Amino acid sequence: MSIIKQLEELKIIRKQLKFGSKKVVFTNGVFDLIHAGHIDYLTKAKTLGDVLIVGLNSDESVRRIKGDKRPILKEEERSFIVSNLKPVDYLVIFDEDTPANLIESLIPDILVKGADWELDEIIGREVVEENGGQVMAIKFANEQSTSKIIDSIISKYCK
């Protein structure tokens, strides 16, 4: 059974989890070119609750946010990879530029982003806190990023 869900399916699952007193953690991102920083981040996010839901930016969303050269991997590949990572319980792809609609629809118990985000800048913070949830920033284990990996490849192999 696939853990990749449509939002409507996930809303039903979320209600069941709430009824079962399961603490739901939500995060989102592009997750292009998975690296150790991604794994560490998702592992830490999972420890904050019982169920980890990941919102994955669609290809169109990524292009609008990061430009025409991204993503490197298509959403089908990215969703397959991320959904098969041990900490991830459910994954949903979203087309919007922000996960605001997902967060408002699911109202997670804990909303997490990387420590490069100020808490007051995290999209969805208000709705989560208004519903008794927490918003947290997870410190990165290293300063790795997909952009840094791409830059490293270009500097090593494209000169």
C-alpha cells in the first residue's frame, strides 16, 4: 500500500489519527537530490511525534520557487524516494507555492521546518498554534543543501 496520498485521503487519515490520540508532525520541502541533511532532518522530525507527514512541492511549484533549472529529479522520483525513507509515514504532493492549504486542512500537532526559518516566518504557524499545536525549528546536522551540491558539481566538472 502506497503512503503517497491525495489531500482528501490524508484528511480522512488525519481524523483517524486524531481519534486515536496519535501526535502528527508535518513538514514540507522540495527534497531534490536527497542528502544526509535531509535524512537527519526527517529523522529528527519523526521523533517529535507518532506520525510524520511530508508535503512535497510539485515540479511546477519548484520551478516557480527555485527557477527553471529545478527540480533536478521529477516529482515522481522525489516522491518515490522520500516516501521510502524510514521516518516518513505519509507523503502528499502539493502544487501551491506554500503548504498553507495542506497545513490548514490537516492541522498537525507539530509543524516543523529547518532552523534556517525564524519561527514567526513559518507558514502555517498561526493555524497550528491556534489549534493547540507547536511550531518548531530543527537544527541542521550539517550545512548541506541541494544548491551546494549542484554548485560543487558545476565547479568540479563544468570548467
